[in-house]
Amino acid sequence: MPQTKFAEPQEPIVKPPAGPADLILINGDVYTMDEDHPWARVVVITGNKITAVLDDKKLADPYIGPSTTIADLKDQFVLPGFIDAHVHFNSAGGLINDADLMAVADDRGLEKEMQRVVNILDDGEWITGGLWGAYEEWALGAEKAAEKKLQRWEPDRVTIDDITLNNPCLLNSFDSQLYLANTAALKAADLEDIPAEGMKLDDQSKPTGLIYRGSPALSKILAVRKPKSHQRLLQENRAALEALAQAGIVEIHDIAVPDQTARFVELQENNELTCRVWLRPDLSRGADLKAQGLAMGLHPKTKEKDSWLRYGALKGYIDGIMGTHGALFFEPYNDQPDNYGHYRRHTSNDSQMLVGDMEKMYNLIKVGLDAGFVPNV
């Protein structure tokens, strides 16, 4: 990178702490994000906080103790960590330790991903989700997606059966219009020999494993699907935290659900929560959170202020998203001429979400504000 001109050494931005630092980074190209002092050479860290940012390693002497680690960066670039302001953490780890098919739209990609996942899971664990075809659809754009609609990839269980002999599978496309069950899953639900309506059949009238949305076969499979154990969910959380650390993300704004919030607490108590979390519960939870004595800035268990794990705003939704043809438009989607998008449950009382009721959203926001939460819509 280009040579950086540094200012003359000056007094530390933060005065020395009472005790020595745990870690000092020296000789770095440190970008501070401070307009008045954009570059520095030294970062001092005590516990989980940056104690000082300095211009010269000589200024770090007051922070050095017998147990202080000093890392010479040798002019490597350093910048503050990122905040990811929209995360679904409860499912993020599932895309690491469970199926991630978002970039998959052919048999070879499906085989490769299933092989990766079976090497992670124990025998008997279900492989679920996947969201196949998401990136292909979004990359094509509306016009090309409409042309390709007639050629939509419909995977077959024979592609994955030999790989997933010991792991039942129920995978789904990114828009949840198609599902794929392997033979182990069909047998568990008694569907291999007696297929239900909405299941694609081969030339011998046997199920291919492909299931269309709305089929009663889905409810039968879901009824026998083994839920993920607490330990498996924790392992997914740990995998997600590791991925965040590798990407330089130091805080997330999580679309919080209660069971994941409890796991955040457990991870924090075990000193495993390596990323700050700003919880964004559903907009409909304002009154319930108030009744529990919770508000913005408070820890979900201790109900005290906590800079590491705390409640933030309430998350509301007006309409769907473009990727699933749910975002509302004045004109229909090119590849779905009868579809203008749809509302969400915060803005509609209609079972089809086609009739809006913004008064419902207004009332939810009022309740949330009264509970001490600002809305994010």
C-alpha cells in the first residue's frame, strides 16, 4: 500500500489504565476512522476493550507489564471491526454446519455439498434447509429469470441417496416452492411406496423425492423429522461466531428469536460469545418484553445495561422481499404476471397478505415505543 505520512508522536488518545495491557499491536498501518487523526501506529488492548491508539511504539511503554503480549505487525493494515446491521444468526450457523445450497443449481453442486455436510454430522442427524438456486435466480434478473422458468432445476433423490444413507434429508429451494427428500426421509414418513399428492413421480410411478409446496407429504415428513439437539445448535452458533471473526465483524444486529437469545446468554456465560450482539426482536413483542422488565440496552437475563449482549430496536416488516417475489410493486413481476408482491403480518390481517392495514403497523409501533423500544421498519 502507499507510504503513509504520520504525524509527530503526541500524547495518548486515552490515558494509561491502572493496570498493564493484555495485548499491544505495534508498527501497524492503523486506520482509526477519526477525521482529525485518521492514522496511527499502535493499538493497546486491555481485556476486551481498546485502551489507547498511539502514534509511536515508544508511547506504549506505560502500558507494558510482565504478562503483556506485544505483536509486531510489520506495517500490516489494521482497521476497526465491522458491524453487520442485519443478521439472522439462528440460521447463519445452519448454512455452515447444515446444508448451504444457495449457490447450487445442478446435480454436481448438490452432491458436493451433501458430501461436505455428512462429514460434519453424526449418523441419524437430519440435513435440512439449503435454499437451492438463490444466487442463480438473483443473478439472472427478472427478464432472464422469466425465460429460464420453464427449465427450473428439479433435483432427484438418486443424486444424493448414496451419500446420505445415514442422514435423512429435507431440502428446499430458496423460495420454498420445491423440496427434496432423500430415501431415508421418505421411509421415515412411510412415503416411499405410498406417495402423496404433490410428489413428483418417475416413469415407474415411484417418488423422485421432489415435493411441491402444499403437498401433504411435507407435513408427514416434518412430523417425523428429528429436531436439532441443543448441542448441535450451539455448534452451529460457534461456527457462525468463527466465521464472523474471520470476516472482521465485531458486532451484529440480530433479528432475535427467544431460543437463540437464550443461546447467546449461555455462550456469554461460557466466555464463548466473541461478538457483540444487539438484539432486534419482532415488532409484535413490545408488550411482552415490557412485562418482563426489558427495554433497549438491557441484558436479556440480568436486565442490566450490558455493552456485549443487549436489546436494541424492534424489527417490523411492511412487505416481502424481491428474492421471493414478495416485495410490493405497482406493476407485476415480469416472470409472474399476476403477482404484485404481498404485505406481511405487521401490515395485514388477510391470510393471503394481499390487503394492507397500516393502522396495525402504527399500533404495534406505539406499543413498542411505550415499552421503551424504537422501531426498525
